[in-house]
Amino acid sequence: ISIEEKVDTFSYQVAQTINGVTYKTLDAPVLDNVTTGVPNASDGTFTITGMWTGITPVSDITGYNMVLDLPNGQSASEFVEKTITGGEFTGLNQVGVYNFKVNALGNKAGSAGNAYFDSDYASSGIFVLYEESLTFSKSFLDRITIL
């Protein structure tokens, strides 16, 4: 019995051209900052915002997908135009563990000549919002001791 292994045809290059079409996976955007738990006193909710450094050239992408993993195991996502490098999730009312993520969206071979595929997600990592952090009844200076 002869067992022959198949040839490894996966491309380990960043970009590859096949039949005149260049295939490339986009680089992930760089998450610059995430602002958590900004309260809205009128309705008892809060906002989480994120800012990132966009992909260049902008012509390579169709936009960004912003995702917020919620404490209840679900997630919220929102499409952001390719020229905008930030966004927010408003009306949040759950306390617990969150994770803010964003990735660049490619054209999935939608244009002639180049095929760009979605990047990996840039992630804030998990952060916890406590109920006490959403109220500003005391100054944070009450708990600091200067030595």
C-alpha cells in the first residue's frame, strides 16, 4: 500500500496573485482608546466609546465592524464608514464584563484586480463595569491619600 501525502497549497504570504487578482488579508486597525461607563443620568444608562487608527490606504476597505461583547454573553455590532475611526454603543444598562473590538472590512474580491479580506479584530481585552462606577455621588479624591 502506498500512502501519498497531498501537497501543501496554502499560501503563507501576506498577498498572493492568482490569474491577475491579488488576494490580501487586511491588517487589523490599532485600537487607540476605549472610554467606559459614561453615564446618562436622564435614563440611567451609560455609553462605551472606542477610537482606532484606521487602515491606509482607505480605498482598500469598505468600512469597519465595531463589536461590543456584553455581560449576558450576547454581542452588539455596528458598521462604521471607512472614513470614520471611532464609534459608540449607547443605552447600555448591564453591569459586568465587556470587550470592545473592531476590524477592517474588505471587499471580498468585489472589485477587479484586488481582493481584500476582513482583518483580525483589535480588542480592548475584557473590562468590568461596576454599578458604583456609574454614579458620581462622591469625588474620587475622597479615597486618595497623598504621602
